[in-house]
Amino acid sequence: MKILAIALGAMFLLLQYPLWLGKGGWLRVWELDRQVTQQRKVNEKLGQRNDALEGEVRDLKLGSLALEERARYELGMVRNDETFVQINVRPIPLAPPPKPSMPGPAIQPAQVPAVSKALAAAPADSSR
């Protein structure tokens, strides 16, 4: 009886091996299922990208508005009856500009009133 139980146990283990670890076993099926799920996600993202590109191609072939918009923004084109105006904005400096390091005599605060008196006393030039 003991030999029969050992023989049946060994046959049971031999039957279980291909089910779990064999070529078509559960572990392999789970791995393939995971790969299929991952590939479906990738395919869905690529399908959305393809739909967007297809819509853009359709707009470029059929509609003139998409073509005009692309010409304006990517190529900088304007119509004949339009005037292109570009406004350049200078950035406001956060710190005062550095003082020039030029050699020479510096004007002293005491000299400023003398210079302004000399300019006030000079006759006005009427040719300006």
C-alpha cells in the first residue's frame, strides 16, 4: 500500500510539472498575458497619435485655414494686404548698470553749481 501511494504521488507530480513549468504552463501564460496587455497600451497610444496626424493631414489637404495658420506661425508669412509689426521689448535690468571704469577727472559736487551758473549766463543760441 505504501508503494502504491508513493507511485500515485510521483505520477501526480509528473502531471503537475507541465501544467506549471512546461512550455504551455500557467507561468508562461501569465507572462504572455502581461506582455499582451503592455503591447495593447502601446498600440493605443500609437493609435491616438496616428488619428491626430491623420486629422492634420486631412486639414492640410482640404482646408485652407490650417495651411494659412501653418504658413503664418512656422514660416512667418503675411498676406499682401497686411502689415507686419514686430515689437521688441527690452528687458528691465534688475540691478543698476555698472559704472564705467574710465580714467579721468571726476566731477566733484562742488563744481556742479559753477557749471550750471556758466550755462545760465551763456547767451541762448537762436539757430536751434
